[in-house]
Amino acid sequence: MEWASQLCENRGLGSKMTDSKYFTTTKKGEIFELKAELNSDKKEKKKEAVKKVIASMTVGKDVSALFPDVVNCMQTDNLELKKLVYLYLMNYAKSQPDMAIMAVNTFVKDCEDPNPLIRALAVRTMGCIRVDKITEYLCEPLRKCLKDEDPYVRKTAAVCVAKLHDINAQLVEDQGFLDTLKDLISDSNPMVVANAVAALSEIAESHPNSNLLDLNPQTINKLLTALNECTEWGQIFILDCLANYTPRDDRESQSICERVTPRLSHANSAVVLSAVKVLMKFMEMLPKDLDYYGTLLKKLAPPLVTLLSAEPELQYVALRNINLIVQKRPEILKHEMKVFFVKYNDPIYVKLEKLDIMIRLASQANIAQVLAELKEYATEVDVDFVRKAVRAIGRCAIKVEQSAERCVSTLLDLIQTKVNYVVQEAIVVIKDIFRKYPNKYESVIATLCENLDSLDEPEARAAMIWIVGEYAERIDNADELLESFLEGFHDESTQVQLQLLTAIVKLFLKKPTETQELVQQVLSLATQDSDNPDLRDRGYIYWRLLSTDPVAAKEVVLAEKPLISEETDLIEPTLLEELICHIGTLASVYHKPPSAFVEGSRGVQHKRLPARAGSGESTESPDVGQSVSGVSDAPPAVIPSQGDLLGDLLNLDLAPPTTTVPPVPSSMQMGAMDLLGGGLDSLMGDEPETLGGDLGGSPAMGVGVGVGVGVGVGLGPAPVGMPAGLGAAPAVGGGLGDLFDLGGGVGMTSGSYSPPRVVWLQAMKAKGLEISGTFARRGGVIQMDVSLTNKAMSVMSDFAVQFNKNSFGMAPAGPLQVLTPLGPNQTVEVSLPLSSTGPVMKMEPLNNLQVAVKNNIDVFYFSCQYPISLLFVEDGKMDRQVFLATWKDIPSDNEAQFQIKDCHLSSDAASNKLQGSNIFTVAKRTVEAQDMLYQSIKLTNGIWVLAELRIQTGNPNYTLSVKCRAPEVSQYVSQCYELILKN
Amino acid sequence: MIGGLFIYNHKGEVLISRVYRDDIGRNAVDAFRVNVIHARQQVRSPVTNIARTSFFHVKRSNIWLAAVTKQNVNAAMVFEFLYKMCDVMAAYFGKISEENIKNNFVLIYELLDEILDFGYPQNSETGALKTFITQQGIKGQHQTKEEQSQITSQVTGQIGWRREGIKYRRNELFLDVLESVNLLMSPQGQVLSAHVSGRVVMKSYLSGMPECKFGMNDKIVIDKQGKGGASDDAGKSELGGSGKQSIAIDDCTFHQCVRLSKFDSERSISFIPPDGEYELMRYRTTKDIILPFRVIPLVREVGRTKLEVKVVIKSNFKPSLLAQKIEVRIPTPLNTSGVQVICMKGKAKYKASENAIVWKIKRMAGMKESQISAEIELLPTNDKKKWARPPISMNFEVPFAPSGLKVRYLKVFESKLNYSDHDVIKWVRYIGRSGIYETRC
């Protein structure tokens, strides 16, 4: 080795002889020389030779040829030499399995040595020799060592079981080592307990379903006792193991928390973080109104802050974890903003993480300080950090409305610095601010335009172009600005090209007279000279829109944009829960579940937070919880990924599903239909959300715009009905409740609830066709009762209906049966059976249904809302045990509480009434003049909803707690309760 | 758990390589060298994932220590272990340098075998380790049976940090309260953030297995005693000054010898100390901090090629006390061509290599003021980016605790041996140092 020999020369003759000289043995023929030395009679010489061998091994040289000679040195009284030989053995045994057997005897003998240090050394090394053939020989010595009188040997033997299990799991099970290991949990020595726990936890991880780590209150108690006495590392093993336990009830949970909290003052950060993990997890089970819950929250903040004074690497681990904790329980650190301020000398990875947390903690109370800091950071050196700081200022503006103005002026100051990447980042975030607060800060546009030339990054260019297009009417030279971009159109990135296309179309729609040429130019560039399908398709659509119906084009392209969300980069809740269970580990550092970076069976299990215990009835054994979890695990199908609504609307097959009445539309419309069904839908299927020409908005945007296009393109001059579907829908829901009070009769206790009729489509909006209707569930079938009234002068015929994808997959199960043509001023009543097996896409509100009805005149769109009780199925009564377990299993964050006011029914009457709508009472409990009804509901898509209805005698206000794996449903369920009870 | 542990020199050559798990191959050694050490760029994260293998690293001077794993290990534990490893090595052979590591490679392997078993950290207290891992390596044969079992019971026992049978002729202990005061101040003199992180370091030379109790002017304890009427401890302070004033401690952490559950329930700090020097506790305070110095900066840009800087420092403590080793570091722009400095006290120098004017004052009493003014000539540049104006930082040492912490007592009980608390000679010292003490300008 070059460095080693140099070193020796440098040290010269005068220096004392040290071990570094062994690194010099690199000459040719050295193996031969070593062999001779190893076989020397002199002990000292032997030892020297072994050291040389180890040194060569370290630097990656193959010295396996010396195996027999080294093993020969094993039989020695010299502990240092023995250790060196063992080190060699561990490295090479696997490549020389036959030779390794030579060592077995020595191990067996050493395991009987009177010196416990030697016994332990033997058992420790034995496990590291990964040769199948010899493992069998090691079982007896291991068994003895597991019961050794000396704790040092036992603690080493405990780990050895894990080693052996890694080599040959079956052998370990057959030999009964697992039971011995379990017994060690009750050992008198805390370190033996800790190592046994570590070994068992590891073995249990590769047997996810075994009951190996049988954690029960007794073992937990033992672990908690050992926790106070063992080394810092042992404390970590025990805490990590405790975190896998699920306490039976809130009382047990609290008592464990009480015994774990002292660990928060440990000097070892890993002990602290593991304790935080246990507390964060068990806290889930504590009722929020408990005093102790508040105390615990307060106790968590100081140790987390203290972690930030640790070494930078640990700070990084702590910050990544705090990032999770802040998302899960923002209240813990909300007053600690200052400690996350970045220090000038922090390593960059600490700086970036602190910045992330600062944004999460930003609120109206601290925004002034935060902004001052961010402005400071924006002048630092590291480009990534500066960019993130600038982006953070934008996020503050969006998050805290009161600060928006200050943020904008800060950003303008930063733009004045003319630092290229600062300017670009600022423009990108200002675009978002414009989106969030339209018509408020447009005065700054002039300043932005000055910096047009310095923008060289696609994202910034696209943002700037968006701004110019969006506010084209206020920028005098918008056409010149956009034209300047157009010159190098083909050199731009796709992002910029798409944006430029949209911006110019916007400009044209706003100032049609002067910009005709420009729009022609961009359309031809996009459609004729481009190979990019997205760009070409968008170009074609605009072209066709503009040439067919400029008014519709305006509605589509200049449609109002939905709001953008305040919080960004939030971790998805189920992942967050899983990561909380992994606090302190690599998973929490990567913010990824272990399965994403661990190979094999280990870590594939997904961990979950425990559910808050149901008060009083929490004596169920945990077994029940496990056995039924399968039932309640029904996939929450309400939230499929954002679908491609546009494609679907365009795909609407406007003919009835079963062709009893073939449509005979006029030839004109027929053409339009074909166009729709044919080329265009495939054209538009690709990227619906870019169509409207907006940058990175929320998925909702795609929906809004998409619908608009469907109307505009397909139907020519039809008035755009769809915005009503987005805007007016909630009002319908509100109105329903009021209407209901009218029908508050007494007799109707049984039978599913059906809302009153509402006008869905007004005649003036639909060329004389008025549609009103309601929904009902009869004998397990959902029906849509529709009245069609012809208020026009001519006869209507050829009715057909189609639904857009919706949250619960509702779809017509048959055709719309209007057999005879509908004369002027005639009304026909139709019941349309619905199925719930259609395509699914999440709607907002959840129970929104978008419907297209066609007749011989035109196609009309409307949207309506159905009561979610329609979806409650008849077999929704849950078994009591299953109910209890499921209730516990659903995380308490999913629980929602509602008040139902002014309801005068007794609990039994209420129960009957609800049963009529398939809300089943599973159990009833009476505590202090308060009746509690535990009820279950099953939706058509298999989602279970559990509810607790509290009715206090004499109090007209009921309290309803709803728990569901798909918490979005809860609100709608509570609405139904209200409607049904008051009906 | 930890799958392997490697130590590299600055060139990326392996000095120590110990593999604990089968899933870590020899190529892991090279992967880290190529992807991290040779990456030649600023380290963007102390945890690196290369091909589903995670590498944790820390650096000590130009030596890299890397722990490798393929599992979802406790990341905090791995770093704590790496630091501990450094401490243990330092305790055995001093500074962690390439030369020392090569000279002690056999010892290091022996240590790694002992303190990490199958990747699980084991007892790593140097006090205990030194009883049976010695550089001579021959002790094994000469130990008596009693000695051997004493070693094992110490290594695995509840008091793993102290061996039995320690004897001193003179029982003596030294307490150092070491605080570092951190400040970030705006140019206008507004405190943006300030905190003290303190450590109580103890050197104990006590016989037997003494039981110690440590008391300080912790607000919670004082308030409790105030309510409980005249308690025997209140008002009586054996060590270090009057404890009238109490301080609010935000958080504290303790050496593993301290009984945490007792602290949690009674807020009393009791322990059996390790022999020799160790850190008893760390704490953090943010309220009522005495900021020993105030820095008042004034920077004026005169045209594009000249800067005028004036900095005043004011000492803010009892005039009878003396601050030492005062150093003020005033950053200068990268395009500085020349600097003229005038200071009333101490010495000031422009250090081009560090881009700063360094002003040093040996001693300064409390309630004094001193000033420096400098003219900085700049080279004209066409660099558009403005100079970032790093903060002015300061270093100093003062003979008091800026947090206001006072030691009230440290009692020693040893029931088996015949010495009492009064026979122990106790020394207490307070040192306040600057942590990151910055004023923006």
C-alpha cells in the first residue's frame, strides 16, 4: 500500500515501532513469507504475522490462502491473538467452508472456559461464522451459554440466537432457542433483557404473523423496569420494541407514557427520539380532554428543541422527524418558531430542513419574524437554499393572507437585486400569488416585465408568459412581449411552448382586433411545425374552438380558476401515520415507508397508529381486533386517483345504453357527435389539466376546464351550464334540509328516506325542457325519479341519459323510458333504476352527480346532489364484536363530531327511523340519563361507517360521532342523519 | 441494524473495515468512496442511499467514519454510536488521525468487536472498556476469577460506568459549569434569538460507590421549596455563591448515571458518578440571559469602491469581572483590495484569506466600551450579485454563567467507607463562552 509505506518512511528510524508497520506488507511473495511466519514457533512472531494478515485483509487484499495456517494459531492462551484469529475466521469462513470445520472444536472448548470473557468471545464469534455445515455443532455450546451463570455470556448468547436465525431459521426454531430467548426477557440483568428484546424484535420482523414478541402487560412491565436500569443502547432497543405494542385501553396507555417520559431527559438523542415515538403513538389512544394529554403535549416540546443543539448529523435526523411531528401535531411546536431560524454556519442540509419547518409553522402570529428571516436567507450563497427561501416567501403569502402584501413587496425587493436565479424563483411564486389573490397585486406586473430578458429557466419563462396572458388586457404591449417569445418558439421547452400557446389565445380573446395575426402564427407553429403531440393537440383544440364558437372559447379558455391550496408538500395521511410509527429510523429520515428501501421480507409490514379507545367498552382482548381487521379493511374506494373527466364527458355515448329507442338526431348534430366520439376524445384524453392553459393547479382545475370544453366543442351555441354544476351545487344541499322540515310527519317511521323533488334543470336554460326529480332507495334498488316537462312549443322525443363518473360509481342501470314523444306542456314521470358499479371518480361535493340528458333538440347538462343514505345497503348491520374492534382500529383522527339540533324523538324512535334508511343500531347503552346508540352503516362500495349517537333525555340536541376509514364521508352521513331524523 | 463500519482517510482509502452483516459486501466500501468521498462537492446529507444501501457518515478532521446498513435502522442511534465510537477511540489513543488509527488498528478491531455485536451497540463506556480491553492484550491470563466476574458484572450491570473498589487518599471533586451563549441580533440591536446551552462537567476522584446529589437554582425546585416553607436546603448553599435568584431551565438532559425517573418525579438529580471526568448534564435556557457583549455595527457604502465600517462593542457585566480572549470578526467583501483599521484597544488585522477583519482584545472589564473603524477599498467588479454581508461574529470567555445558573450543593454519601460529605474537597468554576454570537450588519 502506497500510503502505508510512505508513512513508514516519513516516520524514519527514530520513531517507535507501532502497528502501522503491518500495513506495509505488500511485496510480492509475501503470502509465502507470512505462511512461514505463521508457522513459526515463536509466539511473538506468530502474532506479528497475524497482524499483518489482518492489515492486508482490511485494505481488501485476498489472504484467504492462509486459512489453515491462521486457524492453527487459534489454540492459544493469548487473548489478543485469539481475537485476531477470530476476526480472520469471520471474514473467510464462508469462502472456505470445509476448513472452517477445523475451528469448531476450539469454539466448543472455549465455551467451557472458566473465564467468562473467553466464553462470550467464543459464542460471539461462532454466530458470525456463516457456514451451514457447522451451525449444527454450535447448538449445544449456544444452549449452554444462554443459561450461563455470567450475565456477560448470556447477553452475548442472546444476540447469537439472532445471528443463527439469520443463517438457519428452521434450526433455531427446532432447537427451541426462541423459547429460551423469550425467557431471557425475565432475566435479572437489564442488559440481557435488552439484548434479548433486540434479538426477538429482529426475528419477529421476518415472521410478521408469529406471536413471537408476545407483548402483554406483564412483559411490558418487565421491559419498563429494565428500561430504568440498562445502558443507553439497551434503552433504545426496549423503547423501539415498546412502540410496537398496542395498549388495551387509555389507562394502560397513560401509565406506559408516564413511565417513558423520564427518558426525554436522556443525553442520548436516540433514546429521546425513541421515547418520542412511543409517546406520539400511545398519545393517539388518550382522550383529548384528559388533563394528562395536555401535559404530555407540553412535555414533548423542550426535548425536541434540545435535539437541535446536538451535532449537525443528529440535528438533521431530528429535523426530518420534527417535520413529521409538526404535520401530525402542529400544536406541539407552534410557539417554537425561533429555534428553527437558520444559523449562518449550519450545514446546508440542516438549513434546508429548518426552512421547511419554518414554513409549516408560519402563522399570523409569527409571520413578521419569519419574513424578516426569509429575506435575510435570500441573500445567502447556496443557490438551492436561496431558491427555497424565495419560494418560502411565496408560500407564506399564500398561507397567511394578512402577510400577502408584505410578501409581495419583499419579493419585489428581491427582484431588484437582479440576481438571476432569485428573480426567476420570485416570478414563479408571484404567479401563484396572483392565482390565490386575483386582482390584487397586478400593479407589480410592470416590474416583472422589466425582467423578461433575464429569464432563462423554463419554469420562470412559463410563469412569466402565464402572467402576461392572464393579464393581457392590462399590459399595453402584451402582444409585443409574447411575440418576442414566439421568435424562438421551437427552441423553447414544451412547458413554455404550451404556455405561450395558451397565453396568445387568451390575448386574442381579450384583444381580438390587433392580435389575429399573432394567434394564426402560434396556431400554425403548434399544429404544423411541432412534433410534440400535446402541443399539437392543444393547438387543434384551440383552433377548432375559435373557429366554431368564439363565445364558447372564451368561456373555456378564460374560465375562472379554482383556488390553490394553502399547504403544500404535505405527506399523505396514511403514510404520515406509518412514518410516525417509525420515528427515529431511516424511514423517518427518507420520509418513505421501509418497504421502499429495504429488501426482502423485513420492514414490509405497514405500521399503524392505534385508535382512540372507545370509552368504557374497551376490555376487548386484542385478538378480536386482529381477527376482524380484515373485515374493516375494506379499501376506501371513495378516493380513486384523479380521473380523466374530460375524456369521459366527451366519450358520452349519448345513445341510451340499451337501444330500445334509437336516436334520430338531425344530420347537423349527428356530425358534431361523430366528431366528438371519434377523433377529439382521443385527442383530448392525454392531458386534460393542461388544456385550460394553467400552470400546476390543483386537480380540480382540470375538472372545471374539462367540462367547459365538453360543452363548448360538442354543442356549439349551447349555453354553458356546467359552471352551475360547480358553483351552485352546494346551495342545493343546503336547501334540502329546510325543505325537509315541512314534511316532518310522524307516521312515516319505516321506509327509506327520500328527499323532496327539486328542479334540476330549468326550462329557460334547456330550450324548454324542465327536469325535476328526487332519489329513493326501494327494496335495495336505487332509483332516480325524474319528471320531464316540455315547456317548449314543439314535441320532444328521443330522450337518453348519461352520468359523468362520480364518487360512488352511480350509473343508469337501464334506459330512460320515455316511450311516447312529449308534447308541449306535457309532463312525464320516469323512474330510472341506478346501479353503483359504474366508473368512479371523486367529486366535490362528494355526493355530486353530473348528468347529461339528451333529446331530439339538444344535449343538456345539469348537476344534482343525492343524499348519501341512498347508498346505505341492507346488510349493513355489523356484529357487536366486530364493531368494537373496528371502532378501535380506525384512527381517532378520522373521527368527526356533529350536533343535531332540535330533534325530539326518543332513542328508540330514532333508532327505528334510522333503521328504515339502513342505519342499524348495533348496541345501545344508557349512562346517566344519556342513551348511546352505536350504529353501523355499509355503503354500496363496501365502506363501513360507524357512528355513536348520544341522546340525552330532555335535550333536543343530539351528538353524533362518526368514524370511518374514509373520513370524507362523515359529513354527508351526518347530513343524512339530520334529514332522516327530522323527516 | 448496523451492517458494517468503515473508516477512511481523506483520500478515501480504507483504514478499518468491519462487516457485521451478510447483506453488506465488500463493494459497499467502494460505493461510499466513489459516491461520497470522491464526489468533490459539498455534502448535501449525512445519510446517503446508494443502491438500496444506506450510508451514515461523520467526519473527524479529515477522517471519515461510515456506518452501512440495508435495513430500516434507528438513524439517531447510528449517529449517536458513531460519535461514541469517536469518543472511545479518543479516550484510548487521543486525536483521531490517520496515523493514530493505523497505529492502533488491532485495538480498534478489538473495540469494534466488543461495542458492536451483530450491529447492535453494546456497553461503550470507556471506564468499563478499559478494564478488559487493554493495549497489552495479555491481562486475560492473569486475572483471577473474582476480577473476571467483576469485569463482566460491571460491563453488563446497572452501574456499567463505574467499577467497584476505587480508592483515593484524598476525596476530591471538581465541577465546571460551562456555558455557551448564543445570540443572533438584528442590525438595529433587536435580539432575534438568544439561548444558552450549558454543560455541567464533573471530575470526581471519590472512593467506593458514592451516592451524589446535585442541586442548582432551578426555578421549579426553588418555587416548590418556597411553598413548602423552610426546607433544610433552602438558603443554605455550600458551594458557589448565594442562590437567591432562580432560573428557568427550558430543558435538560443527563448522563446515563442520573436516575431519570427520580428527576421526573421529584426533580432531584441523584447519581453514582463515573470515575474521572464526564458530563453530568446539559441544559438550555432562553429567559433572562445576560448577554455579556453588545455589538453595534455601522456599515456605509461610499460609492462602488469603498466601504466604511464602524463597530462598537460594549461589555455588560460587573465591572469587577474580566472577559478574556475577545475576538470580533468583521467580514469583508470578496473584492476587497485593501483595508485600513484603527482601533482603540487590542489589535486588529485584515486577513485576506478569511475575508475578514479580525480584532482581538486580550482582556476587557465589565461596563466598558471599545471601538474599531475601518475603511475598506473595493475592486470594481461587474458581478451583479450583491455581497451577502455575513454577520459580525464574536468570541469571548467570561468568568460567570450567562444563564444565571448557580450550583447550590453537591452532596456525597458513601455509607460503606468512612468518609463523609464534609471530608470531600469540592471546587466549582463558572465559564461562559460565546457560542454563535452574531450581529447582522
